[in-house]
Amino acid sequence: MSTLGFCDLTISYDGVCAVNGFNDILHSGEWLCLIGPNGAGKSSVLRAAAGLINYSGSVAIDQKEIPTTSARWRAQNIAFVPQTPLMPDDMSVVEYVLLGRNPYIKHFASESTHDLEVVEKILHRLDLEQFSNRMVGTLSGGERQRAVIARALAQEAPVLLLDEPTAALDIGHQQQALELVDKLRREQGLTVVSAMHDLTLAGLYADRLVLMHQGSCVASGDAKSVLRSETLAEFYGVSARVHHETDGTVVVIPQRVNSN
Amino acid sequence: MSLAKRATRERAGTRFSVWLLASSALLITAVLVGTMIGPAGPQWWRVPLELLNRLPLVSIDSGVSIEQWNIVWQIRAPRVVLAAIVGAMLSVAGASYQGVFRNPLVDPYLLGVAAGAGLGATLVFTLQRQSTESWLIDPLPLAAFGGALVAVFFTYLIGNAFNKSRSNTTLVLAGVAVTSLATAIQTFILQRNNDVVRQVYSWILGRLSSATWGDVRLILPYVSLSCIVLLMHRRLLDVLRVGDDEAIALGTNIRRVRFVVVLAATLGTAAAVAVSGLIGFVGIIVPHAVRLLAGASYRRVLPLSILLGAAFLVAADIPSRVLADPAETPIGVVTAFFGAPFFLMLLRMRKTQT
């Protein structure tokens, strides 16, 4: 379906380099997870792919360069879930999720029956039906996150960009949200790029991990090859034990430095 | 019917149509009362009778003389209609500005409309104070209209020249700068021409007392155009509520939407200001009252602001005529005097509800 390619992507803010020569290529149904310490450039990569910032180099979907496309085309092909979405408290969940249909609605038209049907299906699928009339401001953190993901899915875009999708969620809702994304990419061939801080979860769900440090990609590959205690110590400055489960799961366990 | 469809229809449909009906009824009542009450003219209850009498195939002896009817039709009626148009325009422009700038405290004068119009009016008062009677068209509304548009044009020019990011803060700050500059020039001119201070002051406070059908004809095209364009943007203003970045990520050409909305709102506001002076408060209080009553979606806020804004200004104009009879109380004073407590009451109502 869709191929997302990064070639020598370089981003700088006011002369300060945030991302330096990022390369990658993702095929339909792949999940790439960007990891790395704060300020490593993970969000910048996602924002460049969403067409929100200027960059040099190339980001392209099916060979179409992002800046040459219209905002509408991008929104039909890329759904972006920001780290802290701005959710108007007094908007109902249905209204909020319907915003995801914006790229398909003509400038001055309003939502069609088809748009409502799409939203209804998504609300059902994300178990949000009973909240559809509730105001977004009255939802809990987990429900809000589901509403944001619902809005992104309503865009019916083949590429999904998630910036810290689980940062505000408890362990149960983290699993729920990620399982949902995983199911969708298996069923619909969604291409997913996410930035995450929880290394164990990142390794658990993504096909590939890319470790970024100061704007550069310093390690890439599957969880086993990227999540190693020496690597983590070098780039995160963390003292952590990496445990390999029998089923192949890689678990990162932080250690006390002064344990007396 | 499916759940989501029912849900949207319930929210956007039933309740909204109730509000739409209620505010239309309020507007009609305000207009009727507005034409019935005034310091001169026939007794109030005779006016509706005469109105009926004027309908085809109806003949009622209302006892209204021709002179009295002239007072109603040539003095009161244009005033009421103008109040309705201006109130509607200021409210819908205020609501749109608040949407585009995502700031609830913004009013339609934000980008320099008021200061520009004030400067234009001041120039007319100082330069042309003796000879305007002989002019073919009254230069005052033209100068105010022109001044307002020039001021906003400069605001946009400065805002875009200095704006490297996509944020709209620069535009707002440019508006502040242009407003202060225009006010400074205005004050300077007034200092040197003390004799027109009173005229300018009364213009600034807002005036509907001299309204004619000519004024109505003058601004109606601009206001209608502006209202239609703004109403067409009501769904997009809802998309903007999630912030610039997300609105772009959802496929909105945010610069174009912002530019068109600001342009339309400014054009209409400048026209309204040109004939009515600076009537404050309406552009903030009416959209907020609508939000408190009917919800914050711009699909409801914009149409209801038009209706309730019109009703509010027509109603506020009634005390301004009779309160200090035979003198006029400036309409701006009345809108603030009655508007502020009403607004506080609404805020309190909402607090007890939630």
C-alpha cells in the first residue's frame, strides 16, 4: 500500500541541529519505534513527516515529497497523534472524532452520512460508543487517549504517526492502546511510526527500533540488538539490566546506582 | 437510526433548533418593542395596529396621524434596523475573531478597526467641519470605513513581515502596535483642535440616534457579504479549536482560513463602525452568552450570535432613547451597563449547573 521513506532528513531550529541525516524506509504494515533520550529528535522526525516543520533532505510517501503535497492530501495519507493533543473540553466525543473526517469534507460542506458511518464504526471498535455524547473534558486520561486515536483512525490514512502515545496512561491502558494499534496494522496494513520512552513496550510491539541520540541514529534493528545495557548506558546514561525472556521479549529493568 | 447519527443529530439538531427559534422570537420581539417605544410619536399600542393597517387587505383605524407615522417609519424604524444589523455584525465578527485567534477575550476591534475608524472620523471632524453639508455623500462613514481598513491592512503587513513561525501572536501584537499608533495620532490631532473633542467623543461612544434608511442601505451589502462568508466557515472554525498544528495535520489550510475569516469580519465590522461609532462589549458578551447557553461549537455560535447580537443591540437601544429623555444616553454606556450584570448572571447560572 504505502511506503514511507526518509532520506538524509535534516532539521534545524534557528541554526541548532535537531535531526542530522535520518534515513529509513518503511513498508506497509511495519511498525518503527523511535527511542532515545529527551531532545534526541524523535518528535522532530514525526513532525517533519506530518508536514508541520521545514526540513532539508527528503521525506516521501510513495515517492511523493511531503512539502509538495497539499495539507488535505497529507491528512488523507498521514494521521498524526501529537504528544499533548489540544482537546477542547466542551466538545463532545462524536464531534471530536468527526474532526478526523475533515480532509474528506469539501471546504464549505458539512459531514456526509458516510462520514458519520465511518466515525460510528470507529467509536464502536474503540469501545467509545457509550461516551459519544460526553464532553471531552469529562473523560479520564485513558478515554481521552482513545478518543485521540479514534480521531486519527477516522482519517483512514495508511500511515499513522504516534508521538508518545502511552505517556499519560496507566499500564493497563498502555497495553490496550498499543494492542489496538497493533491489531489495526495487522488487519489494515497501517504503517506506524511511534516515538516512545518505555523501552520494554517499544521492543514488545515494534518491528524495528531506532535509537536516536543528539539528532543522529546511533543504533537500529530489532529489540535484541538495540536494547543492550552498554548501549543504554552510553546514550541514556542509565544503569539498567536487560533481561531476555524465553519468548524473545526483551525487558529493560533500571537499577539503583547507590544501593546500600 | 444509528447511535452516532442519533447522537450528532440530538446535539446539533433538536437543541439547536430550539435555540434558533427562541432567539428569532427574541429578535422579533425586540424589533417590535423598539419601534413601539420612543420619546415622540404615537402611543405605543397604536403602532402595531397601524402596522397591521398597512398590510394589504387589512383596514384598521389605528388613529395614527401621518406625522406620527413618519416619526415611526423615518426615525425609529431605520434606527431599530441599523441597531439589529450592527449588533449582528459585531457579535458574529467577535465570535469569528475569537475562533481564529483561539482567545476568548478577543473582540472585533482587535486588529485596529476601532482605532483606524476613530482616526478617520477625527480627521473628517477636524478638516471638514464646516463644509460637509454641501457634499454629495457624507464623508464621515467613508473616512471611518477607510481608516479601519487601512489600519488592519497595516497590522497584517507588519504581522506577516515579522512572522517567521506560523503563530498568530505576532499578528495580535502588530494589532496592538497599530492601535496605539493610530490612537496617538488621533490624540495629537485632538489636542490641537479642542473644538471637535466633544463631537469625536460622542462618535467614539457610539451613536444610532442619527440613523437613516440611507445608513442601512450603505452598510447592508458589506454586512451581508461578511456574515455569509463567516457562516460558511463555521465548520472550519470548529477544526481550528484543536490548535494550529493539529488543524494543519487534519488537512486545513490554516493561513487561508484565518486570512479569509479576518478579512470578512474586518470588512463587516468596519462598515458597522462607520455608521454607528464604536459600540463596545457586544462583540465579546454576545458570543460568550451564546456559548454558555447553547454550547461552544461554532456551528451554533455563529448563527445564534447573529440573531442574539441583533436582539441585544435593539433592546439596549431602547433605554438609550428614554433613560435620560430628552437627551440620548450613548448606546455604548447602555450595552456595558446592562450587559455586564447579565453576563455575570449567566456565569453564575453555569456554575450552579455544573
